[in-house]
Amino acid sequence: MELLLPDSVKTVLMGLIATAIVLGWLAPRFPQVAWLQVFRLPRRHMSPEEQERRRRAGNRHAAVEIMLGGLILPLLYIGSKVMMFDEPTAFGITLVALGSLACFGTGIWLLVRNW
């Protein structure tokens, strides 16, 4: 990366990026300052129905992620045991199975609740 940009240019670019972030953060907090509003990000106003629809879609997405976590949990346990040349224990398998079932149960409950 040293060949592309010298350190002085990297420093100036980082300063400009930090300044833009700070100005974008300050713009909504000081709406009375006109020149600062140039840095304000556009905001989409949603109706309450659309907000509710998006909230439910987000909850369904989170439920699917929790269920995927329940799928990955046993794979991680077995994979870590194999990588460490260790034998999986009955207690560990039971604990992982209970955690996986808990993730699946929580995910299904969230899906049913938010459908």
C-alpha cells in the first residue's frame, strides 16, 4: 500500500474522512446552522404501517438467524473437537444439543409470533 499513496496523503485523506463523519453527525443536532445542513444525510419518512411491516420483517430475519445459529452450534462443537484432536464428551454433546434445540425453539416461536 505504501507504493500507492505516501503517508502524508493517507493522513490528509483520513483527516478529511473524519471531518466529514463529524460534520454529518453534527448536522441533525444543530438544525439552525444552515451551512451544516449540507452534510445532513437524506432521511426517508415512513408511514406507521411501513414501520410496522419493516419491524416484523426484521424480527423474522432475526428468527431465521437464531435458527441458523442452532444449526451451526453443533458443527462448531464437533469442528473444534476435531481441530484440537480431542474426543467429544457426552456432557458436551448434550449441552450443545440443548443449546441447539433452544435456538430452534426460540426461532420458531419468533417466526410464529411475527408472521
